[in-house]
Amino acid sequence: MSKYLVTTTEVYRIDSEAEVEAFIAEAKKANYELKKYTSEYKEVKSKKQIVDSYFKVTLTKGFNDEKEPASQVDVKYEVSF
């Protein structure tokens, strides 16, 4: 049995609109198909005061055609604190 990665959806928190634009531009140049992307401005409130704000960015990446997959994809996640 073979397994082929078809698509992934990743959600990121990014601090500024300029960083969002650069991030999306970089994603468009990568070695996968950027099928869809969205960015949404979010505010964190405490006692009706805005205490933080950020952008929620969602990327949907395409790697293989579901009917005719052509490549194996190895996914690796690295976490750093």
C-alpha cells in the first residue's frame, strides 16, 4: 500500500500585515502548489480593552493530484521554544 500526501492546511499566527504579505509571497514561490490562502485580523480583548492583535493566516498546500499522484512527500515538523 502506498501513501501519497495530497494536501495540507496550516494555520499560523503572524504579528503584522507586512509580515503576512511577505509570508504569502514566499509560500507562492515554494516547491508546492499554494491552492488557497486567507488572512484574518484578530484582536485579544480584556475588559473591553484591546491587549493584543495579530493575523491568523491559513495556507492550503497541494503536493499531488489525488487521482494521479506523482511524488512521495516526507513531512517533518521541528518545534523550538
